[in-house]
Amino acid sequence: MLLIKKSSCIILFFLWFICSFAQEKPQEIVYDVKFQGHKKNKEHFLKRYVSVRNGDVLDSARLEKDVILLKRLAGASHAYYQVFHSHDNLYNVFYNVEENFTLIPNVNFWTTTNEQFAYKIGLYDYNFLGRNIAFGGFYQNNGFDSYGINLRAPNLFTRNVGVAINFQNWTSEEPLFFNGGSANYKYSNTSFEVLALYQLNFKHRLQFGINIFTEEYDYLSGLTSDMIPRNLTLDKQMLKLVYEYDNLNYYYQYIEGVKNTFYAQHVITENDFQDNFLIAWSDFLYFKRVGERGNWANRIRFGVASNNSSPFAPFSVDNNLNIRGVGNIIDRGTASLVLNTEYRYTLYEKDWFIMQGNTFVDAGTWRNPGGSFSDFTDSRNLRIYPGVGLRFIHKRIFNAIFRIDYGYGVTKNASRGIVFGIGQYF
């Protein structure tokens, strides 16, 4: 009898022990969300921008995502989070933000193909009012006057909804290619654009809207044709859609992950020289950290447009767009395939200054206006340009990257050249 009582006590104690540990542990709750290190960035904007709110269940995965989002802001060079116990099951979350300087002047000087001295000056604030708004404008003179004003506010209405408004009056000398030759035209484009910006979630964004513009072509020199007028004015409307998948993670000058941006445009026009046409292209980016100082960067760009046999083909082969060293707008096409791959290596880093070297290969081909996709394999259209470059980077100024690249063509009748610019090439 005594043995039974002892056994019962042991069983009851064991059951009590199990039940006490089986009770659900109180959930850890966010008591308050705080920010540190910010000066220009407005705290109420940052609180609306991140996903974690007071009263939410503490979730490290959401905190990590918020940090990645903060590092994508123009006004942040780096960010991280800390969690501190407050009382009971309540915790304070601190987001620490290292800010970028975002009021950036833009000054460029160069010479055009006809040795005309050219310059461009501008001023942009990429964190206007401390609310992740990009606002600014530019003036350019390359023998002709150009100017533009741009506003981009991706979080203007809510955390996920914003707007972009752009006005531009652009004039330049550009070649048109036809009958085996080319002619130089004064090209003018006056445009007004309104886009709705919508962030679906952490990785996915949409832009859509309309661009109303007028193009003018005035003959300057070169080959002439009865089929192409010396003066032409085209009124057009463009419906625009951009879908972006962004899974990139930034650590100062280093990037890792995948990003893809898809662009689709429907251009509506009524004239005898160009029909309504569709154009779409995709930029696929892949970045990988290599050791402590290396970064492998890749871009594949594939684009297709309505295959009209016209000198006004939308895709151009150009130094500043796709192939470094090839020259300024050497040809045009109605489809394009370009690969850019480069290895970036940090040669020197101290405090805010970084010097980065890179080796690259740019390769591309295109479809001739009215041609077929077999044009991609035509050796006359293929361009391969290896090269080397340098980057001079300021850690705490947004996009403060001065780049210089030298590309050397290895395909038939290739050129070579130096390309300067602001920001990474891609």
C-alpha cells in the first residue's frame, strides 16, 4: 500500500513537471521601435517605412528584412538593428542608421564627335525633406541646350504607394542609319511623364504610367535619301510598365544577390515613317561576394521591339549604355542581347575613401531593322570588348562613385576608348 502511494506521488509529480514545461512560453512583444544615428532622415518616415510596429510579435526575420530595406534607401549608407529587454515579455527594437549625404551636384565635361566642347551641370537631392524623395534638375550644353526636372517619391502616399513626375527637353546630334550609310540629325525630344509607383512587398515593385512627347529631327550632314525627310516632327504617347524583382543586399560598396527589371512600352504615333510599336527589355543582375575584397558583378540585357525597317530603331550600341569602348551610338537595331561581366576588387580602403579596380568583358549583338534573329550570329553585328577600370568611392555620399574604364575591341573592325561616368556601370 505504501509502495502504491509512493508510486502515485511520483507519477503526479512527473505529470506536474511535464505540464509546467508544456505551458506555452509568453510571446516576446515589441514594446517600442526606435531609431538612432539619423539626422536628415525623418523619424516618422522611417517608422512608416519599416514593417515592424509597436505591439508586433518579435520576429528576427522581419527585422533582417527591414535592415535590407533601410540599406536600399539613398539616405542610408548602412543599417543594423539591436533588441533590448524592456520589462516582462516586452522588448525595445533599435534601428541604427548610418546616413549618406544626398545633396549631389552633377558636373560633367566632354567633347562631342565633332570636337564641340560640352558640359552638363545639375543638382539633385536623393533624400529631399528626409522622406526618400529624389528631386532635382540639370542643364546641358553640347552645342544645343537641354534641361530636365525630375521628382520621384516612392513612399509619398503610403509606405507602398508613390509617384514619379518628369519633364525633359533634350537636344543632341545623333546618327540615323540607312542604305548602308548614316546621316547626322539634330534630335530634340520634349516629354512629360507621370508614373504611379507601387511596392507589392519586400522584393517586388511596379511602375506604370504615361509619357507624352514630341520628337523633332533636323538634317545636319551625311547621307540623304528621298525616303527620309530632312525635317520631321513626330507627336507620340507612350504607355509604360516597369516590374522590378529586387533581392539584393548591400554592405557599403559590396553587393550580393539577384535583381531583375522588366520594361515594357507601347508607343503610339501617327506618321508615314514610323508605325505604332512595342518595345520590351529585361535587365538581369547577379552579384556575388568573392572573399573579403572581391565582388563579381553580371548583367544580361535582352530587348525586343517591333521589327520595323526604319532608321528610327530604338536599341542603340553605345559606350554609355552597353559596351564600353565601342563609341557613341555606332549602330541601331530592333532587338539586342548584351552581356556585361566584371570583377571588382577593393584596392584601398580607409575611413570614407575606397579605391576599387575592375576587369570586365562587355559583349553584345543586335537584330538589324527589318532583319531576323539570325542577325544575332552575324559577325558584323557582334562586339566583344574586354577592359580594365578604376572606381573612386566615397562611403558616405550617395552614389559618389567616379568611374573610368578602358575598353579594347577584339572583334572585326573594332575600336577602343575610355569611358567616364558617375556610379557603377551597372
